[in-house]
Amino acid sequence: MNNQFSGRPPRILTSEERKARDAERRADAEQAMREREVTQKAFHDNFERLRAERRAREASGPPK
């Protein structure tokens, strides 16, 4: 069996292209982390709000 791939060989990037690619990847990763932090904060805030509402209901006594 032949393990070589058919087609053209991989393109070798110049130093500037590598730096640009790495900067773009870094920016994408930072954006993803910011979005995740916003999502996590919204989830946490909603969770705490719901917890407070449940505790208030429980403190008011059993339902009538």
C-alpha cells in the first residue's frame, strides 16, 4: 500500500506569513475567551437570581 498523498506538497509559509497567521490565531483565541467569560458570567448571575428566588419562596412557607 502506498502511504503518500497525491496532490501538491504543502505550501511553505514565509516568516511574515507565519507571524500573521499566529497573530490571527491569538486574536481568535482571545475573542473566544472573552465570549466564554461573558457567557459564564450571565449563567452565574442567572443561577444566583434563581437560587435567591427559590430561597425566598421556601422562606415564605409551604404553598397554600
